[in-house]
Amino acid sequence: MNLLINIENLFLIILALVWIIGAVLQDFKRREVDNLWNFSLIAFALAYRLSVSIFNGNYWFILNGLIGLAIFFGLHNLFYYARLFAGGDAKLLMALGTILPLSYNWIINLKIFGYFIILFLITGSIYALIYAIFLVFRNWKGFKKEFIKQWKNYQKMFLISLIFVIIWINIIYFISQIRFIFIGFVILLFPLLFVFSKSVEEICMVKSVSSNKVTLGDWLYKDVLIGKKKIKANWQGVSEKELKLIKKSKKNILVKYGIPFTPAFLFGFISLLFLMWKFSLLF
């Protein structure tokens, strides 16, 4: 067994798995992960690291957790403000920073961080695509109409991509680097994927709900006018003050729901553990 999966780290690994599974269950049930749940993982992980450090008389175990938390706090802000993650997902990522420094060697820890982020993004992309396809089959008639509509709206994007592909093919032919032709296919595929995702969003992820079912942090599909007060649709979602106004309105609200993305954390973390067990990350 890899030396990184030892008795000292086993509790952290089990703790992370339990908390990630709990976050997944919350995400599917309520489309949000409680801040308290994410912060409690940080508290438990750091408390355990501190107790082990005191017992062993080596305080690098707790310091590693604090350094990991600081690094993943930076990643939390990067993913959140780049609008790649919602708040709950970003905080779960930050909490995992207290778990993932599993070595006293920081070169190894940085490798672990890199492996996790790469595996997380790869498995997350595959999961999101499969989930989107599932939604398409559930809403096939509506999706088909919306796809045709969006395709007409974004035909120019396809034509621009086609021009870029033609230019690219000529460039790689001129420099005799035909092996890079796949980049042209990626450029050509982009408008199709964009229209696909836009159609999925419009048909499968926008729902009209009664005001009493709107929750804190929900994404409004468009601005909502309540009396003379306009509540703007933004990335941060509905605030507490805005939620009170919405609930008083007693009207139906268009809310945009994202794909529950917490399973990507589970897939990424399990993939990392598999690599640590099957192959050595100590190279």
C-alpha cells in the first residue's frame, strides 16, 4: 500500500469521503450545500491534525493542513469569481485543502493537489456531459425545438469557426504539422457544444416556481420586479433581503438551476485514492 495512505492519514480520508457524500446528498435534495457542513469539515480536519501533532510532538501535521487550507482558499476564490463554481461547491473545494496535504514533503503535496484538480475537472466534465444528455432525453421535444432556435441565433458563430478552421488547416499544412489538425476539429465543435449547452439550460434548467419555494442563493433567470423594487439576476444568487421580498410577492419566479456538481468531487477524490493505491505518487 502507498505510504501516503497510512494510519495517520486514514481518518482524514474517511472524513473527506463522509463529508463529500453528505454534500452530494444535500445537493441532489436541495440543490445547495450548507456552509455549516463545509466549514465543519475544516473544523474537524484541523482539530484532528492538531491532536495528532500534540500527540506526536511534530506540529508540521497541523501546519500542513493550514497551508493546504490557504492554497485551496485561493483556488476557492479563483473558481468562484471566474463563475465556474457556485458558493457551496467552492467552499467544499476549500475545505478539502485541509485534507489533501497527506505528506510531510511539499513537493509530493503539490503533486497531490495537481492530480486532484486534473482528475476532478476530467471526471466532472464527463459527469456533467452524461447528466446533460440524460436531461435532453427527458425533455427531448422541447430540447429539439430550442436547439433549432438557438442554432439559428448562433449560425454566425459556426461560420466564424469554419473560417478559423480553414485558416488553421492551411497554416499546419504550410508548416508540415498535420498532427495538429485535431485542434481544428475542436474549434469546429465549439459552436455545436455551445448551442447544445444553451438549449439544455433554456429547456431543462429554467423552472417556474412559487415564491415560497425560492431559497437563499437561487439564481434568477431574469430580473424580477416586485412593486417598485427590481431584483437583478446575478451570479451571487438571491440574498436574504431579496428573498424576503420575493416570498412576500406570492408570484411565480423563473429560477435557473445548475447541474448538481458535488458528485465531481467524489469521483475526483476516489480517482486520486485509486492512483495513490495502484501507482506510486512518490516519483
